[in-house]
Amino acid sequence: MRWIFLLGSFVAGAASSESIVERFDGPTEKLPPGWQVVQGDWKCEEAALLGQAIRGEGLILFGEPTWQNYEVEVTLRFLEVREESRWASVVVRAGPHGETPWSHVVFRQNAALPNGVEFAVRTGQKTWSVRTRRSASRKLEIGKPYRVRVVVRGAEVEGYLEGRRVFQSLFCVDRTTGCVGLAISGARVKFDDFVLRRLPDSPAELTSVKRPSARCEVIAHRGFSAVAPENTLASIAKAIEAGADGCEFDVYASKDGHIVLMHDETVDRTTNGRGKVVELTLAELKRLDAGRWKNPKYAGQQVPTLQEALELLRRSSCRAMIEIKPPNITRQVVEAVRTAGMSRQAVLISFHASVIREARELAPEIPAAWVFGKSLEGTPEQQADQLAQQAAECRTDIVDLNFETVNPDLIAQLHRRGLKVWVWTVNEPVVMQVLRDWGVDAMTTDEPALARKTLTNPKPPLLETPKSE
């Protein structure tokens, strides 16, 4: 087993010429000095560090809570997993005893899954905030070694697998400093050749962001879906009560042609019924309970029609953000908005560019936003050009992007091209404030009350840098 810690002191952003190198060779049951087991079973075995947490999770930490920037490399080898989605991770910016929040870069045994490599933050004992998801296009075979690398500089974190960068994120913002470590979940993993390199601290001027003067609007996702059953009148009413600027909901057509609120193709997840929306009549949909699954106090909530949702919103200052799911109902949705007299109080949104084009042709007076969730290749300028071209083809000036895919340069480039930038779905206060500071025009959230409170707070909720004892 070989553990290398390259620890230096830094002055004015430059590394000193002296480094401390420690090596731990040979089989031993004793953990290397300075390592602290927080959770799980960890021991040195066969010249490597063995972590076992088949039925739970494991966490082991090393270092000082005052460290800010660093690079960690380690060779990991899955020996056993409970299921292929289980993982091993490199932990960064952790509290000295595993206090949350702490961040980590996850490598799942099946790294080819859509979330095979993740950057996520442990925000509570059982809660996570996933900031970036990527596929590594390969499984990590049981028993085979893989070299992983994680680099943290300021708010930026990068993850590498076998020398190839898998992701980059600018959302390492929950702590400004912290310890490093390793974590596992549902797996038995061997770690070897651990290398830690301290990097220069980030200059203060690079860690602060000038706040824009424009107000960031809050859009309730499927209504106030954190507390009430999504896509119901109860959820919309709660969004209005929370002071949301807009209320997003999804629509399909029933078997007999009525436009109703539902996110999925089927009613299975959010009602006590079964079947596809398009195969059920409005009468059949109305007999379903769309609230009890969320909380018994919402028992009896029905599947609303678009007309009912618009009527509720029309009496408020909250705009209707109507996500058109199937591309063949655009005309009906436009007619419903016009009939309700809400052309200036509604926005039509869709992942289908063809839907937005049709909506703009049918009703140029109704704003429309093209929703896009994928990552783009190239520089921020090139990405903005691609998005602006598609927006122009859709005849819209609003792009609604997955928050994981944006950065301040991209947002600035899109603004220069005359586009408004909305993002979805943001539920963590620290991420809300970062995006607000980057200049997004609106954000969709399951927590509109929290967002409204957070976005009026002038100070970011970053944890302060701990002092050395």
C-alpha cells in the first residue's frame, strides 16, 4: 500500500518549494496516521485500504478543515456490490468529523448509467443534493482497478476516470474549505495509491460574484410540489400563497379530448388508478384520487382540467407556465388560454422545439420558452450560439435550461444574444443564490416559499472558513 500526501504551504497564491511526502508500505491492520473512521468498516489489508458497507454506507476522512483547494487521486477496485448502482466516492470539503454538508464525486459500479458519475452534496443525515450527473460509458468491472481523480479549485470541481475528464461543475459551494476522504455505499471496495496534492488557495476576488440588479423570478414546479400533490389545484393554491411569480404544470389530453394536468403518460404514480391518460375519459380521471399518495390530508384531490387551473390562477398575480407534453395538443392549449383571457398571464413551454414553433405561429401574443436539458460541447460562446440558433428557429427569446448545465459565462453570452435564461429544478438555497448571482432570470423550484425567502437574502449561506486549532 502506498499513500502519498503532498502537503505544502502557500503564500500569495504560489506554492512553496517544500512538500511533505508520507508513504505507508506493507500489510498492516492499522490505518495510516491522521485517518478518521466516521462510518462503516475500514481497515488495511493486503497493502491497501479496504472499506466494507454492503448494507449501508461508509465514510473515512483525512486532513485539515482549513484546506481549500486540492487534487486527489486514488485507485479503486470494487470487490462486491449489493447492486450495480452502488458506489465509491472521493470526498471533498468535509467537516472534520463528517459534519454535513460535505461534497463528493461518486463513481458507481455501473458508471455507464446516466448518473454513473455524480457530483453531489450530503446535506443531511439522509438527504443529498445532486449537482451534476454524467455517464462514463463503461461499467467498472468487479475486481479490476480504476484510477480516479478529483480536482477542487474554489467553486469548481472536476471528476476524472482513467485519465478522462467526465464532468466539470461550478457548484462546490457549500463549504469554502474542508477535509478530504473516501466513501462507499452498498459495496466492498479496495483503495490504493492515494495521492493528495494541495493547490494554491483561490484569490478572494475570484471567489466573489458581482450580483446583478435584475430580479430573479420564482416558478413553482408542478405547483408547490414539495408540500402538496403535484399538478393539483391544492398545489397551485399553495404556490400562489407562497408568492410564486409563476406556477408550472404539465398537460395531456384525455381519451375524450379534454386537456388535464398530469406529468407522466400514465396516472399510476400520482393517483390511485392505473392506465395511460390518453386511454381514460375525463369522467374516469375525475374519479381518481390524486392527493392521498402525497399526504392523507389531500385525499380527494382530483385530476384538474386546464380550464380549472387557469381559472384559479387568473384570480391571482401568478402566471401559468404550461408545459405541453405531447406535441399534438398545442392548438387546444392555445385556445384554452385565449378563452380564459390569460394570453398575458401564461407562458407555454415544451421540450419539443416543434411545439414552441407551432405555439408562436398560432399565438405570437403568448410568450413561449424552449426547455432544454442536455449538456452542450464547446466554449460558452459556441454553446450560446447553438442555443440562440434553436431559440430563433422557435421564434422565442426564452431558453429554460437544466441548472446543472449552466455557468456564468454561458448565461452572460445568452444575455448578450438577447435571450432570457430560466433554469430548472433548483431546491437548495446555496445553489439558488449562486444562480441568482450568475444572473439567471427565473428558476423553477419545488420549494417556492424557500426560494422567495432565499433570493431576497443578500448574503450567500456559505459556511465560514474554520480556524485552525
